[in-house]
Amino acid sequence: MTPNLKLIQNSNSYSVPDQQSVEKLAEALNRALQIQNGCGLIYWLGTGEEESNAQALRTWVRAQLLDHSLVPTRQTLVFLMMELEKSLNRWEADR
């Protein structure tokens, strides 16, 4: 099932996602996709300033929420999971 992006976007004025929401979404993605500890994903998902895959994932989640004007919901989590899987598959293919 593909989530409808229009349903999970906030049509009203959008504010910067709060840190707690970003952390919860990133942790859920981390657990669901079983991302390993380490730093191999920093340059793929992060800015290069992070110190771990977990920090890079938080950076990526925050950027996705901002780029797509998403509000943190369960539908957003499904969307982010699909986008992250696509991104990680591209990374694997490029390695």
C-alpha cells in the first residue's frame, strides 16, 4: 500500500519538525530496517557532520519532513520507510 503524500502533508502553515518527533520516527525506521551501528551511512543519509548511522538517519528524517512538508504521523512513517528503502537500495547498487 502506497500512502497518499497529499494526505500526510500539512496544508496549513508548516513549522519545523520538533526534535522528539524526528527522533521517534528515526528510531522506528532504525528498528524496522535493522540499520547497523557504525558510520557507513553518514555520507549517504547525513551531511557528513554526524558521528553515527543513527545521527545520519535523524538528519535524513528531518530533511524529508522539511522537503515534503510532512507532519509526523503513522502514514508519514510508512512513506519514510519506503523512501529510505529506495535510498538504501540505490546506495547498495552504487557501492
